[in-house]
Amino acid sequence: MGPFATRAVLSSMMAATLVAAGCAKLPRGAAIESEITRPSDSQNPGFAFYRVTRDLLPAVDSWPEPNAEHAQWPIQPQGASGSIIAAGDMVNLQIWDSSDNSLLTSLEQRSVPLTDLTVSPSGRIFVPYVGDVRIAGMGPERAREAIQNQLESISPSAQVVLTVQPGRSNTVDLVSGVQSPGSYPLPDRNYSVLSLLSRGGGVPPSLRNPRVRLQRGAETYMTTVGRLYSEPRYDTVLRGGDQVIVEEDSRYFLSLGAAGKEEIVYFTKDTMTALDAISTIGGITDTRADPEGVLILREYPRSSLAAGVRGPREERVVFSIDLTDADGLFSAKNFEIQPQDVVLATESPVTLARTVVDLIGTGFGLVNRVDG
């Protein structure tokens, strides 16, 4: 058999082998979209498949959030100006009386101090010769007047000086993520989250997309520091007993396939869209990726399939984005990425064809060397 015939036979054998293998075993970095989505045509695929379009977005927005972390951040109007006395606060009184027959003072001592008076759970303090006086819910000046009015019946000339040391109900805890964590008193009822962060020395620039967690009783709320800066209405007013924690954003999605990078990618902002995610991972690889087949893989909780709940058809869902279509691009701009999503840039079928040609070409080279 001549050299030409030998090359033809070997090349035919290689081509037949590649065809027989169905190209499934060829070296490549990602699946083709059809390989993943093909089972969706069967009767029980085990997942739901949706193309991201303008018509789909309202439906997805109405579905339960997978991996939902916390309730919405509280937005509320400003509180009353000035400090308000609350149960647990410590009150100090200095009572002055110039009367010679005063029940409160003596000729040698024209003032008497009453210190460390704790406001009771019922909002009262005990004042000698007067009894319990309710001062909770009042500002310091109004509380001073209330006590002095009570003293007039026994000593009309008495004058009261009042100071307040906030107790637990009038303080907030700045737990971490700032230069000076600690317990801080509320100077007034308009004390906001940003005011507290500033008091604690600010948030270090080294924190990745810092988030603020607000623990208020049994409720937990979460937002980013960036949102507090950019949207003043999110700079909510604090309440006594609140706990504020600043921490790095731990939410992430996975980038796989023919993408600019394959790794765990942390969120860089409060909400990230599909286009944000694609941009963050460096786009898709020009020479390998299929721009019509960027897939978002997501798992929903089983509760989203319950009767009466608007949700996907299956717990496992595959969303497909077409970056070559205007509707696909605009829809991707409004499609929100969820924590723990998988962003998969699928391989272009052309890449497989090119690989086959390259391998056949390599086969010719091997045959040439054998002939030589």
C-alpha cells in the first residue's frame, strides 16, 4: 500500500473513531448548551428550563427567593428630636432649696444629691417625700419639671437639676467591622446607622462590599454600606437595644465553563444582575464560548412547589440567556442573580468542529512522520 493510501486509511479510521465517540470524549472546558438542556424535552427531566426574556421576568420576580437571608431593611421616618428617658436609664438629681424650714436640705447644706436612681420597668423613680414619679417617655427637661412640680407641695422654693445616663434601653451595640466597637448611648431619637458607624471610627476600606446587619429583637435585617451612602432613606433610625454588625459580604455565585474565570465570585453590590455577573467574571471567552448559551443553574426550596404558591415547575431550574439578542440582553440586565447560583458559559459547537479538524490534521502529521 502506497503512502497516500496509508494516509487516507489512517485518517478515515481516526475520523470514524471520533464520530463513534460522538465527540463526547474530546478535550474541552465546558458542555454544549444542548447537552444540558436536551433532557428538558423528556417527560420527567428533573429540572425546569426557561429562556430569560421580558415575558419571563415578572414570573420569576413573583417566585419565592432561594437562599433568602433576611427580611427587608427597615425604612422609617425620623423619630422625635431630643433624648427620651426609658426604663433602665440612670437618673441623678440635685435638689436645691434655700428655705429655712426645708424638709430636703439643712442650713449647712442647701442642696442634696440623689444619685443612681434607676428608672423602673414601670417608668418611675422614687423621690423622698413625694413618692414615685413617672418620667419614662419624657425628655430630660420635661422630667425635671415633672419632679419639681411634685416637690412644690412640700417645698415651693425647691429647684431641681437632672441628668440622665442612658441604660440598656437607650443604648445600641456596635459589635464589629469598625475601628472602635462598643456600646453607645442614643443621644436623641434621630440617631441613625451611619451616625453610629461614624462614631465607631468608620468602616475600613479593606472590607469587601461591607454589609450592615441590624439585629432588632428577634428580627434580623441586612443591607450594604454602599446603599446607606447612596440612598439616604435606608439610613434608618436606631432603637434602644439594637445591635449593629458590619461584615464582609459572604454571598457568592459560581462561575464555570468558557468564562473569563472559573471560581467562586463574591457579590460586589447589594443586588447583582446576570449582566453584572458576566461582567464581573470577565465576560465569556471569545474563542470558545457560545454567546447564545449562558446558563444560570439554580435550586429553589421545595416549599416553592407547594399548592397555591407561585413558583417554578421543578426545584432545579436552568435559565438560558442569549447575548446575541436584544431582548436577551435587556432581560439579562434585569434578571437578578441569587446567592449560590451557578453561571455556566457553555462551549460553542464550532469549537468542537475545530477540535475534530485539528485532531484529523494531527493525524495527517503522524502519518507523514510514519511514511518518512
